[in-house]
Amino acid sequence: MKQREIAPILPLRRIVIFPGQVTKLTLARKKSIATADFAVANGGKILLVPQLNPDAKMSKPAVYHSVGVLATVFDVVRDGGVVELYVTGQKRVQVNQVLSNPEFDEAEYDDVIEMDNSSSESSAYFDRILEILLDKVALSDTILRDVTLDINPNTIGKNELVNELASYYPYSVGLALLSDYNTETRLERIYMEMKKEIETSRVDREISNKVRANFERGQRETYLREKLGVIQKELGIGEEQEGQREKIEKLPIEDVYKQKILKDLDRCSKMSSSSAEFTLISNYIDFVLELPYEKYTEDSADLKKAKEVLDRDHFGLDKIKDRILEFLAVHHLTESNKDPILCFVGPPGVGKTTIVRSIADALGRSYVRMSLGGVHDEAEIRGHRKTYIGAMPGRIIMGIKQSGTANPIFLLDEIDKLAKDYRGDPAAALLEVLDPELNYTFRDNYLEIPFDLKDVIFITTANSLDTIPPALADRMEIIEMSGYTPLEKLEIAKRHLVKKQLDNNGLKEGQAVFTDEILSTIISKYTREAGVRQLEKAIAKVMRRVARKIVEDGVDKVEITVDTLSDFLGIAGSSGLDKYTENQVGAATGLAWTQFGGEILSIEVSVMRGKGEILLTGQLGDVLKESARASISYLRSHEAELGLDESAFKDRDIHIHIPEGAVSKDGPSAGVTLATAVFSAVTGKKVRHDIAMTGEITLRGKVLPIGGLKEKMLAAHRSGIYEIIIPFENQKNLVDVPETISKEMKVHLAKTISDVFAIAITD
């Protein structure tokens, strides 16, 4: 019975040792060192077996390959905890059974029987391998380039040749050759590996040659570019162009526009820095690169905070604030970026401009304001062609650049003040800007590339809609901002104006005290306006006088009372006509709407002997003149019904005059006032002085509705008139009037002019 062959196992991690190979193995694991010590102490035999789970932890058992190499240890070198083991592979063996011990593993093994039938195929593979080994040119770029120094073709056997060459190849190839007992297939495998490596080497060499050629050409170009760069630097040009080129490549615009800008950059690089065209193109490229193409601010969705901002900056205007909050809510819920273009329309000083800034604060966006008052050149909107010396971008694109974001709140202030001349119509240029369906490709003449304005929220303001072109007004949502009531003005002054003017004039709180009585007196006697601008000027005037007294007299504060208010503001007056103080013949008070708010309108009529002529004075507009003639025609056609003498108009001239002749007046709503004044003058009956009226009259005597009722009622209230006559159909508009005003006023509804006469005419 054959005695079992047993030897200790030394696990090999990711390497394969073949017979005839002399190898140094570095050991650090205790188990491997114990294996080496045992082998040295017992004749030097050791099994070198590849470990199939090389990444397993020490606590897990090793999994060994079924084939290993029996080796002999011929030297051991110890250096601290590391052992260097020198071994020589003797023969391949079959690992039959692994015997695990606490200190190291052992295994039973049998010799491997090589299957070498000396076939013609194996001999052919052997000869071809030798031919390759002798071709130093073929092996020059392979891992086998030095192998011919160790092989003697005349004495080496087939398996010895495979073992020698296998040690040069990767772990997977070596493992497959170690396990193969057939000499022919081993020769075929090693031959195929050699051919594959030689072919790979050939391809690599071709690629390397091409790379080298390209590299040499690139080096030449680099050298020339470096030389050109030095020349340009000496001439003072081209220093920043490389950085600009990279920035242009990164711009989020279409390639066709990138190429156009790059072409301009190349042209600029060939010009002298002293030329005018160089400056022009350089400024253009700098402007293009500075635009905030994809820089956005994140919108705030906190409507409570938005409401707090609006209430903080503005008192009253509840309906306006509700519409703004609705606007912000819809803007947050939709992603179409097609917000309506809001247009705040109202008299000066009601807070149109400041409320837009509050919207920007509520959203957390940048704020840009562009005043359109007096703008008469289309280039102000669209810019100039950059080919002109001194060309500039339009104010729209310039405002976007200055804001630093692509989604600011953009205020177009005083849009009703646009003008036009031979240089173009700015209002027409705004048609594209204010249309969400078109402005995503807005093209400025200077920029010459489309710029997306869809994320910009445009808001406009105006004092009047009459001068805004219909096509432009159609693109906007009109929000009317009426004047303030006296109570609202009082609160605005207390909350905002007094504090603001204290700071503006360097005064501290307590040095100038404004009581409610003082502010009310200023509002009622020194200002008569829809907004609060004149009120702020009056407060500022008082503050300046106070500051002067503090500096001149060396006092800590100055007391302000109603009695001393004239010392600061002068004698109380008013900026318009006062109401009549007694009933008069031929004098009636009407109500008018202007772009500055509501006003009372005094109409005077005198009847004189004459030939039936009608005289109209006071700088009346065509519509107002037509209303006067319609009123007289109605009275003449209803002489009997109204109890008028047949000769009332035949032998008399009627002179109609509206005071303040320097101010132009127009509109149809003075019809009932004109008819009342003429009727009073012809009949000799008086008109009540404590009542005001408004309404358009027809030839049939009907009273037609008018606009601006809220502003007109506020004007009557400011003038101390608390009873008015309005058209019956305007009854629905009374809901727009502040409750504080409507409670104090008596409103008469009139369907016909007879209803007006019955209320306004006294005996």
C-alpha cells in the first residue's frame, strides 16, 4: 500500500508559482510563518497552493485550488516580524484533502500525470512559440521581451517552456495553465496569449505613433501660439481673450450666436487696441458676458409675510393689496411665467411706485425702475446698433444687467408720459416687452442675440389711461388707485411721513411733535390733493423751520400748535376753487375727474340782451362745449314744460364761463351742472351752494352715468360739500367709496335733468 504524501500548505494570494521557478515569498501572517517554520524543520518540503478566497478574513477557513506546486525551501531570512522565504518549484501536484490544524494547514497530494502524446499539433505550437521568442522585434513591446535570455531552445521541454512563460502572464492565465494536464492545450493557450499580446502591442505602437505625430504637431502649434501670445502681449492685445473664449463657450445661448460672438472676439484679437472698432467690439463682448443669463432669485411663497410688507409700507388700499396678494398666489402656483402685466393708474402721490417696491420686497426679488416720462426715442427701449460710435444697449437690457438677476421686478414708471417723434415710437417697442407670448425672444439692437424676459415681472404705472395707446393698454391689467380720505392721510402721516421727515431733517423724536389736530389742519387747510405728496412737503417745511430754530436759538425742541402753524406754513389757503358760500343765480358746483384726482368745478352763467348767441370761455374742450350746447338745446326744446318764457333765449346772449381759465377742461360729465346753471340764470332762481353734481345729459333730458365717482366724491368731501347728485346708474359704484366718506355724505340719484332741478334749484 502506497504511503500518503503530506506536506504543509502555504496559501498564495493572487500569484501562481510553477515548477522550475525560483521565487522569494514575503510572509507576515502568523499562520504562514508557522507553515514555513514547520517546512524548514521537516526537510524543506512545502505546498504552494493558490487561495481562491484571498480577501477572506483570518477567522474564515481558506479555500484552496485543486492543483498546487510542491516546492523546496532553500533559504529563510527574518527581519523583525517579517519572514522572507526563498523556494524552488519542483513539480505540480494534485491536492486531495486539506487537513486543518490550529497553527497551519496540511494536505495530502498526488503527483500530476502529464498528458503529453507528442502529437504533431503540440510540436507545431512548440516550434511557433520558439520562433516568436527568437523574434526580438516582435517581443520588443511585450512582457516577454527579456524571456529569450533564460531559454535554450535546444534543451527545454514542452511543459518546461509553458511553465517558464506562464509566470510572465496575469493570475487568471497562470491559474488556467496550472490546472491543465494536457501539454497540447497548454501550448495552444500560451501561444494564443503570445499572439494576442503581440497584436495588442502592434496596435498600441500604431496609436502611439499617431499620438506622437499629433503631439509633435500640437507642440509646434503651441510654440507658435506662445510666440504669438508674447507678440500680442508686447502690443497690449489679447491678454484676456482666452478667458473670454471659455466664458463664451459656457453661455446658455444657441451655438449660432456663440460662433458669432467668437468671430467678433477673433476680429478683436487682430486689431490695434488704439482703434475705435477695437473698443467698440471689446465693450460689446464684455457686456454680453456680464448679463445674468441663468441667475435667478428664489421667490418667497409666504403670503402672510407679503401682507405684512404691504401693510407696513402702505396704509389703506385694501382692494389693491388683495389684488396683489392674489397676483402673488397665482404666480406661486403656476409655472407658465405668464404673469399679467399690472398697471397701477391713479393720481400723483397715492403710492403707485412705492407699492411696486413692496411687491419686490414681498417676493424677495431685485427691483429695477425705469422712468418713461419724456422718452421719445425707440432706441431707449431697444438700444442702438453696435456699429455706431457711442452705441448703448436699451434701458430694458441695461436694467436687467444692473439688477444682477434674470427675474427682477421691473417697474416701467409713468408709461402714460411716453412721447414719439421722427426717431420712432417707444410705445410700439414696448408691445413686445409687455407680451408674455413674445418677450421670451426679446432682441435688443445692441445685443443682437435673443434674451429671455419671460421670468421678469413687468409692472407699469400711469396717471391717466387716455394717452396710453390702445394696443399697449390691452396688454395690461388696469388697477385703479384712487385718492386717500382725510382719515387715511392722517394715518399715513402719523405712520410714515412724520418719521421720514424727522430723519431727513436730522431731528430726533420729540423735537417736533405733530398732534392729530395739527396734521388734520394741514390736510384740510394747506393741501387739497388726492395723494399725500403735498402733505409730505408741508410736513418737511415745518421740519426745516424747526431745525432752523433749534440751531439758531439753541433750544432742545420747538412746540407746534394749530395757532402757530401759520408761522411755519404761512397763511392757510387752498390749491383750487372753494365752494360757494351762499345760494346764487347762474352758479352751480360740478364735480370733475383729472389725472391728479377729483376736483370741484364751478360753473358760472350770465344772461345778457343780445341776439341768442352762446359764448363759451374758460379754455373748454370740444366735448365740454358740446355738452353746453346740448344743455341749452334741451332747455330750449322744453321751454313750456319747464315754464320758461318763449323769449328767454331769443333776445338774449348766454355766456358760460368756467373759472381757472389757464387750466384746460374737457369731458361730458359736466352736462347736468351746465344745464342747472343755465336754467338758474334764465329763470332767475338760485342754485343751492351746498350741493355738487355730476352726470352727462342727453337731448331728451336723461342723465347718463359717468366715471371716477369715488374721486369726485372725495373731492366734494375735501371741499366741505356733503351732498351730491349723481346719475341713477352710478348707484352700483357707491360700494367703491370708503365707508368713512359715504357715511358723511348724502347722495341723490337722478334719472332725468328734472330730478336734478328738483333737488338743486331753490326759489
